[in-house]
Amino acid sequence: MSATISPEKIFHYPVLLNEVINIITPQNGGTFIDCTFGQGGYSKKILEYPNTKVIAIDRDKNSIQIASDLKQKFKGRFSFHNIKFSQIKDLKIDDEVKGIIFDFGYSLNQVKNHSTGLSFESTGELNMKMGLNDFSAKDVINKLDQRELEQIFKYFGEEKNSKLISKKIVFERKRRNLNTQDLVNIVKTAKKKYYTKTNPATKVFQALRIFVNKEISELTKSLKESASIVSQNGIIITVSFHSLEDKICKFFFNNLSKQDKGSRYLPEKKSLKKPFIFVTKKPIKPTPQELKLNPPSRSAKLRAIKKIGTYENDSNVFSKYEDLLNIEKFSEKL
Ligand SMILES: C[S@@+](CC[C@H](N)C(=O)[O-])C[C@H]1O[C@@H](n2cnc3c(N)ncnc32)[C@H](O)[C@@H]1O
């Protein structure tokens, strides 16, 4: 069966769908976990192949309706869990897991829904919650101190003007409650000179979204759990959209798959066999054809690894990203 995207049939374009299908080969059947169900693009495609099962996860309750339609259509082959993917370990799975798929970020539906406040055009309150959150962007902007805001913008958004922006926020919030448009305007005035085509508030919005949804701990925790859950010869695939996300996936995959070369100046070390191998040596990006159909896919990067040994929960991804995980802890006072 071909995995070609048919533009007449679907209004929503799952990013790098053909590439994901070619890697996980549902043609041969098996059980797959779709950790970011969204509108179900990947799940639906996998279920088209007989002898497949999909266990899907999404933190957004708006996915529940789409999921229940699929449950009806593919009785006994599809289940959905409205949980965060960091909770993947809580799933009761009897089958061998042939593939675990992550398509990070947010769906177009979430951006278009103005109540989530993920878009610069949103007119309402600052929110940015994807689902199952403890606090919103409004709490962050109004309650954290200047230094904490600065660090969030600097490390989660790689925003160069983080100091000035956080100073302006703290000044302005004394006078009124800040909504989404207030934040966009504060960033615009703080960054007097901007020449990029993207909205000047892009990095600040990215940083807030990462913080509100605890994306660093979600990502690091779920990658570690997935490495234990996936079966022998099973595959983990990530599709990331910003450099921080991709950096973490790359580090984790290298950590588990890259053989140490050793040094020619030191006595030969018996090299320990790594539990995974690379399926993709370099990240796969959308083809020009896909970019034409779906311009928001332009920053997508797909990476994949395959399990070939025993994973002893020995990745040091938590210590590597400890600084970022500590920034997430600012939320403890919210
Ligand atoms: C880019 S969309 C996925 C689109 C999907 N592949 C499709 O074809 O429809 C990302 C989805 O991941 C979900 N998500 C993001 N972080 C999550 C997390 N930590 N746990 C569970 N779901 C998450 C979002 O709610 C969103 O629906």
C-alpha cells in the first residue's frame, strides 16, 4: 500500500508522513504508540494497514472526539489516552511495541484556537496551555520575577534581548494586566530594530510555550521511558520543530547509538555495545513538494533509532540538560 499524501483527501497534512511510514513499515503489522495524536494523521495512516494496532496519546482534550471516531472505525485496534507523553510508562501494554512516534510541538488547530493564546494574533488572555497544565502564561508573566523571566526567554527562546524584554514586562505589569497583544507590543518596542521576516515576538512566545507545557522534562522523560518500552528491533522516531527540541533528541539518540571510537593514544578499551543503532544518520527534512503543500513543515527534522540490544536506563540526558530542567522549577512558586 502506498503512503502517498493525497491532498484532495485530507485537509490536514501530517508532517513527513511518507517518511515516518517508510521507516516504521506498518505493512508488516505490529503495535505502534503515537505519542502526539493531534488530529490523528499518523494513527489513521498506520491503521489503514491490516494487522496493525495503535495506542495513541495526546494531552489536548480536543483530540478525544477524533479519537473516538477512530475507535469506532477500527474496533479493538485503536485506543486513546488523554495523558501527557511523560506518563507513557503508565500504559498497560501487552503487545510488543514496534514503533514509538513523537511529532512535537502544537497542531494548526491549537494555533487557530484563539483561546489557547499560542498565536500572535490572539486577542484574549495569555494562556499557551496545551492541556493538563498546572499554570498558564498569564501566571508566568505576572508572577515570576525579572531574573526568572530573563532566563526563560534566554534559554528556552534563545532570545538575545531577554533582559530588556523582562524589564519592560515587570514595569508594564505594575500598571495593568498584560494580555497577548500587550506582550507582543512590549517585545516589539524592546526590540526596536528587527529585520527578520518572522514576528519579533516569536522567540518569547516559543520560550513561554516551552515553560508553560514543561516541554523539556516532558521530552527528556518520555525519551528515556520509550527506550525501555520499545521492543527489540523496534523504532523510536522524533519529528522536532525548534533547535532546542532537536538538540535534545540528537543528544539522546547519539548517547544510545553512537559507538565510542576510543583514542589511539590510550590502551584499547573493550567497547560496550550500544543498545540502539541509527536509522537516520542525518535528520530527514521535508521535500520541496511537501513544503509547497504545507509551508509550516519547513523547520521539521526527523530522527530515528532502532533497538538492537538491552537498554539499562543509562542515558545521561537528565544531567546533560539539568540547567534547563532547573529553569522549569521556577514554576514551583506559581
Ligand atoms: C504537531 S501535533 C501532532 C499532529 C499529529 N501527528 C497529526 O498528524 O495530527 C502535536 C500534538 O502533540 C500534543 N502534545 C504536545 N506535547 C505533548 C505532551 N507532553 N504529551 C502529550 N501530547 C502532547 C499536542 O497537544 C498536539 O496535539
